Amino acid sequence: MKYDVVVVGGGPAGSVTARFAAEKGAKVLIVERRQEIGVPVLCGEGISRKIDDWGMLEGKRWIASTMEGARIYSPDKTCVTLSADVAGNETGYVVYRDIFDQELARRAVKAGAEIMLNTTATGLIKKDNEIKGVKVKQFNEEFEIQTDIVVGADGVESKVGEWAGINTCLKPTDLETCAQYTLTNVECSDAYCDFYLGKEIAPGGYIWVFPKGKDVANVGIGILASFSESGMAKKLLDKFIESDHRLKKGEPVRFLAGAVPVSLPVETVRDHLVLVGDAARHVDPITGGGLTHCLEGGKIAGEVIGEAVEKQDFTKEILMKYETGWKNAFGGKLKRNYAVKEIMLDMDDKTFNMLADSLKDYKFEELSTYSLIKALVLKHPTLLMKLKPLMKMSKEV
Ligand SMILES: Cc1cc2nc3c(=O)[nH]c(=O)nc-3n(C[C@H](O)[C@H](O)[C@H](O)COP(=O)(O)OP(=O)(O)OC[C@H]3O[C@@H](n4cnc5c(N)ncnc54)[C@H](O)[C@@H]3O)c2cc1C
């Protein structure tokens, strides 16, 4: 078997990369270990409406509900309301991730990509240290697939980068452990995604409530692995649901547990190799949202890979156009938000309350670092010291 490109992982990052490479004429294969694309769902299913401008998904079948904005609650329940335009990567639509992922895969196939399900990549084939293909296992059969380019789109647990010698290890302070219920019979009919912050509610993370149509909502928690003991995410989530009048009569129709990388991105390119999506650590370190970057980064990767195939040049030099591309598109934001995450880790609940108090009446024109700092410092000048590292970054990013 020989392909120009083998994409390991049929999640959003893999499908979008496959699509754009195939559109440029590359012969592309997606290998996916699951038996169904997008299933089981491991996601809060919130995504920014800016994806409308990218035209990557046809129709509306993948949309569960359309959001008008987000509300962020501090530990004392002070509320900051943001419109969908400024609320970040997770607020715009709540989607059906299984349908969403399958729609992206459909577009990849339409462009000419092939998909092999129930197929797990188990290693890289190398000759004289040069990547020549992928070893896979399908049921009990093991075989090799030759390829010029391997794309690691294998999510948070990515092995492809590691096999190529890239350090993809995550520190406990750079990993969120998550649990989520999809609850039915809840009273969350308005079009706002809610976020609850606080060291006691969700240490190093937050609780989210994303309405998903009539009476249904995704209610989840992410806490930093460095703060969590076994089962703690679920315990804190259960406690929150029990105390919330809108949620406590709800019953679960789905439960999931997963992890999100909240580190800085890793090296994403080597000769014959590209990493995309969660495998590249392209997740927003503050919110844990990764979907928009899968789409944006996947498109850049696919186009660059397509060019490499056209030129039959698979060197790091050619593929680096992808790394430059994603750095220009969202690299600065990831760097800035990683710095903000680090600052937030040192904040106590009192500081979260002060932050929310500063921002609750603020009219955000844009959610820039500068506008945030201005709002904060006007009301609580003592916050200035805590936010000093951000001042420098706001000039850089
Ligand atoms: C609880 C939770 C809630 C989240 N909520 C949101 C949210 O609301 N909004 C948002 O934007 N982001 C959210 N995220 C993050 C988002 O889900 C990820 O950023 C996104 O799924 C990354 O897409 P991906 O294609 O990189 O990886 P994935 O979607 O993880 O896809 C990777 C694929 O690779 C396959 N695979 C892995 N290893 C192999 C192998 N060896 N061989 C073959 N196949 C393999 C897997 O089966 C999987 O299908 C959430 C994550 C979690 C865990």
C-alpha cells in the first residue's frame, strides 16, 4: 500500500488536513482506530461562529443550538456577560460533535481522501532514520503503509510526534482532566454558555453549562491534573449540579471523561512529518477549546502538504510553511493565553471576585489583552501588580 499522505486520526484536525491535501491532488488515507468517526463524543461541543466564514461545513445538521454570548461567574457569582463575537472559541454554536466530525470527514472523502476505520497506527516505518510509512493494526492483522508524509492528528494522547522524536510530554500543570454529563430535563433554555470559575468549584479550570436545545445541556468540568486526585472532577461536578436549581432535576443521557492539553504548542514539523490539532497542542490554554484551531491549522497543513506533494519535496524546510502559517494565524494568541493561564493559577477566589467586579459593567468592544487590563485596573488598581507580566505581552501580541 502506498499513499502520498497518511493521516493518523479521523478527528476534525485529521479530516480537515486530509481534505485540503486531497484537494491539491494528493493521494490521502486517514487511519482511524475507532469504529465510527466522531463516536464516542469527547467534547463540550462549543465552537465559535467565526467558522461560518470558513465554509468548511455544509448545511446545519451539525448545529444543536446557536448562542448569543457567554456569562462568566466568579466564585461569589458576580457575572460578566460577553457577546458571542468577543466570547472566544467556544461560544457561538453548540454542535453535535459526532455529526460535526462526520461532516468534516465527508468533505475529506469528497475531495478524494480514503478512510480506514478500526485501524490503529502502532509505529513509524523508518529507513536510515527517514520516515517511510506507518505500521498499523486492524483487528488482529498487522501491516505497513508506505507514505511520503505522515500527519499526526491523533489527539491529546498523540504518539506520532513521540515516535518521530518530538517531545510531546505534558506536565500535570499543562493537562486538564475533564468530566461531563449531557443532562436532560434541565432549565437552560436561554442562548448563553455559562462558565463558573473558582478554586473550590474547579481548581485550575472551570465548570461549563452549554445549552443544547430544549431542556438539554452539556454540563462539564475541567480541573488541572496537578490539583486533582482520582475521581475528583466527577465529585466536584456532581456537587455543582446538586447545588444548581436549573440542573438538579436533570438526568444524564451521556457521561464522558477526557483530557485536554493546555500547554504551549510543540514542534509541529519534521522531514516527512506534520502534527495538527491536539497532537500539536493547538488548544487554547485558558478555555481548553481546540476545535477552531483544528479547522484553521488543518487547512494550512493540508495546503502546505498538497504543495509538498506537487513538488515531491517532503523536507522540513518545505513543510515549515505550515508552522509559520499557524504561528501567524493563532500562535500569538496561544502564547498570550498560556501566560494568562499561568497568572490565573496563582489567583485566589478573592482575586477572581475582584476581576469579575471590575469587568461586570464593562462594554467590551473587543476582548483584547489591552481592553481587559484597562477595565481591571480602572476599578481595582491593586490588580495591576498581579497582571504585570500581561502588560508586556499586550504590546507584543
Ligand atoms: C471534555 C472535553 C470537552 C471539550 N470541549 C470543547 C469545546 O467545547 N470546544 C472546543 O473547541 N474544544 C473542546 N474540547 C477539545 C476538543 O475536543 C479537541 O480540541 C478536539 O477534539 C481536537 O481534535 P483533534 O482532531 O486534534 O483530535 P481528536 O478529536 O481527539 O481526534 C483524534 C482521533 O485520532 C484517533 N487516534 C488516536 N490515536 C490513534 C492511533 N494510534 N491510530 C489511529 N487513530 C488514532 C482517535 O480515535 C480520534 O478519533 C474538549 C475536550 C474534552 C476532553
